[in-house]
Amino acid sequence: MEKLDFRTKHKELYNPSKKEVSIVEVPAFNFLMMDGTGDPNNNPRMQLAFDALFSVSYTLKFMFKRGKHHEIYLSDFWRVKPEKLKTIIRQPCGKA
């Protein structure tokens, strides 16, 4: 079973240069996403949405049986304005 590693396959997206700015073209990806506003620690609806997102993501991870996968990226809500906060969890998906 081949391991799908987005960090290796798309190095330009996950390991940007620390010395220079560059423009990258991001290919289309499948993803799960939730929208919300406010501090997730004080918003019960956001916490429910996070729980659902993690639950679905965890289930998909094992449904597709594509090997080890560890990529879960959450926006740093301390540094992002609430209206700009996005949470995306990518899982490898194959054609059915």
C-alpha cells in the first residue's frame, strides 16, 4: 500500500522559502471545510462543528486505507481575524 504524503508531493506548498517570496499555483483538491466566526473555545456551535469535522475526517482516513496520513492543519485562530478563519482537514481520496 503506497503512502500518500502531500508534503512530499507538493513541496512548494508545504515548505516555502524563508529567504524569498514566491507565487505558487495550488491545484484543485478535495477537502472538508467548516465556516464559523468567533472564538471556538467560547462558541458551542463551533465546537460541535469541529467535533463533526474531526469525526468525518477520521472515518474517511480509515475508509480509504491509503496508509499512514498525518496532515491536519487548523488555522491559528489567535493570529487570524474571525471572518478569515478557515479550517481544512485534507485526507487522501481515491476514485470509487
